[in-house]
Amino acid sequence: MSITLFHVNWCPDCVVVRRKLDELGLAYDGIIAPDIRSMRKQVHAVSGQYYVPVLQDGDLILTETEDILAYLDSRAGSGSAESTTQFRSQARTSPESPSEDDNHPSCCIN
């Protein structure tokens, strides 16, 4: 099973996920998404939304940073699903509906 991570380089959530993948020694294909959310057609096709990070592992699609980190820990067998950083998802339930928010960065750390 191949892991694919859709991300942008400047996103703090994405940096945390990439570090976790490297820390656990998990190989992955990194796909850099466009900065403008509405241009992230490939991200939307995979996840049904425009926000990153998005992790795809076979048929499994994860869009929430905490879920991604917990999954990576469990996949690597470390069993630790605790995260010291609290994340707030900004994903909308209806990604097909354009929003003025679509042209802004997608990451937000509490």
C-alpha cells in the first residue's frame, strides 16, 4: 500500500505530518497542492474538499491532522496517538459551494 500526502510547503499542519512520516520512516509520495484552495482539483477529487493536508493510503482518505497523526502512529506500530498540538479543521461540509474563504490559507493552529 502506498501513502500519498497532498500538502503545501508553508502549511504548519502539513509540516507536522511530513515530520511524522519522516520520524516514523514511512515512505510516501508527496504531492504539492496549489496555494489557492479553489485550484486544488486533485485534492478535491481524492477527498471531496480543498483543505490540506490530505493523506491517502490505499482506499483510506484522511483529512484531519489529528486523525492523520494517529493513523501514522498506529500504522507504524508505535501505538502513540497523542498529539501535543491542538488543530482546528477549517474544512467545509459542502466543498462544491464556492466561498470567499477559498482563496486564503487552509491551516489554522489553536
